[in-house]
Amino acid sequence: MKNVIFYFTGTGNSLAVAKKLANKIGDTEVIAISNAIKEKGLELNYERIGFVFPVYYYLPPNIVREFVNRLSFSKAHYIFAVATYGGIYGGVFKDLYECIKNSGGVLNAAFSLCMPGNYIVEYGAFPEAITNFQSKWEKRRVGIIAENVLQRKSQAIPKGNFISNLFTEYSYKKVKEFKAMAVNFHENGSCNGCAVCSKICPVGNININDGKPTWGNNCEHCMACIQWCPHKAIEYGNVTQKRRRYKHSEISLKEMMLDESE
């Protein structure tokens, strides 16, 4: 493969974008960071290297930062990133730029893409009319991004706005806390032990004990378990009980369950 796109996703948004980009760029492999991070000495024999991931509190998810920090880039690599977000993407690219720089590379281009918000801890799924509009924008925006990547265009990397920079320290603290925040997940009595949550968790943080899920201390706070549960049996604290779930309409459960689909 001449090109590769590494992605991380909880609802399928970033996977959908990665797949569309790969199709338009051509000769591109799409790899889940959740799988790639397990490999030792990963060889980056690619011309273009992309990262597609959601924004968490103005930053990349923990697993994305940890993965990039393990890699070894060269100046010959054309590196690009696409951050999917529902509200504000803030200083996400500033942080990624530094991570890539520390690994010997240069972030040549960075693109933001507003997608349906899905942080169910704070709000429910958007109305269908809004998600349909965003879906059309997604397709158009992906085409523009692909053209830039094919031409290996470089651009100034966004450094974040005043608000995101003001809360940088808070953002790092918040994202680091995610690993232990799974303590707030629980099943609501509707669980039938199907184990979808365990199979879909990108970091293997969920085990099934006596037919019920239990969460560990390595959570990415991606909400895959709660969004993809076929029985809506998982809740977060006492805030999600009446909120609509969300998952990208073009991504299947099989694609999300990495161990079984790849």
C-alpha cells in the first residue's frame, strides 16, 4: 500500500470518514489504532500517513496520543490528520503536531470535520434533520480533504482559539481522568449477556462476569459500549436514561467489533 489511514472511533463517525477518504485517495489501507497499537516495531512504509479521530475536550483521545508517541516518522512522510467533532475542535491539532514532531515527523496538513455530536454523557443524539444535513456536508468535505491529500498540500496547522488555549491544562487533566471514569457505567436490568459491549470496546476494558458487563480502569470514554448496545441496557450514571443513542448509519456492528472483523 502507498498510503495508510489510522483511525479511532466510538460511534463509527471517524471510521466512516476514514473509509471514504481511503476510497477517494486510492491505494490506501485503513487500520484501527486499537489494533495497530498492539504491534511492536510497526513499519511505516507508506507515502501518505493519515490519522482520523474524534476530539475529546479539545484534544486527541488518549489512545491516539499514545499510538503516535510510539511511532517513528521520517521527513519524507506526508502526514495529515482529520479531527471529527461535534462542538469545538480547539487545540487538538496543536497537541497532535507536537506528538508527531517528537516522533520525528511533521504534520503537513490538518482538517476539521463537524459530525453529529454523540457525547451522550452531556446530550442525546441530534434530530434526524440535522444529522442528514451533516451527512451531506461530510461527503462534500471528505472530497475536498482527499484532493488536498492527493496533491500533498501543506498548510499552517491551527493552534487553537483563545478559549481552548485558556483551558489547556483543564483539558489534559480531564482526558487523563477518562481511564478511571468507567466506574460510572452500569447496566439497567435489560442486559441479556450478549457481550457486544465487551467485543466492541476498543481498549478491552469490559469483561462479562456472570452474564453482566464490568468495566476496568482503562476507559477511553468513547461511549461505544453505550451507543452500540442492541438492548440499550447500558447507562452512564443517572444522566443517560432518557437520551437517544447515536451511531453512524453507514457503519455496521461487525466493522466496529475489531477482533471479529479484521
